[in-house]
Amino acid sequence: TMASYQISSRRKHGPVWRTSVLFHKCIFVTGSEHLHQLSKQEQLHRNTTACFPPHHRALFGECSVLVTSGEEHARLRRLITPALQPSLYKEEIEMAVSEFVSRCKNK
């Protein structure tokens, strides 16, 4: 599977490696620090774009913030960021965690 390939390649080559997927040259980037660095580079160099496997586009949609890159990704992030502030969901998260812990204790 693609996941096992990525795991074994990361162990072998580290968090960033070059390869070819279906005859297309690719660079795999794993880890949040490397992705953050790449996103900054992408903003500076507009000729760099992210590439995602077809199943990601099928799962999340062609225009999803999760599979877009460049200016479109930045635009979508600006739109959704206000709604993704953890403080907005603090009470719901705490309640869900408490319920889960209670269920675990009862089992």
C-alpha cells in the first residue's frame, strides 16, 4: 500500500526523499516542520506546487484546502482559519473527553 511504502521509505531515506510515482518525479515530505518549511518556500517560489495522490482528491474534493497549493491554498486557509480556533470548541472537547474517560472506566 502507499502508506506502507511511505513508512518504509521514511525509515530508509529520512523525512524528505525523491522518487517517481507513475512515471512522475516527486518529492515526498513528511513531518510538520518540513511541511511548514515547504509551504513557506512555495509562497516565495510560485513554480513549486504540492502534488497529492488521486485518492486524496477523490476523498476530500478537487477544491479542498487539504489538496490545493499555492495562492488557492492560502486563500482557503484564510477563509477557514477563524472557524478552526481551538478556543471555540474547548467546552465540547472537554465534555467529549470526560464522557469517553467515563465510558472507559465503566468497562
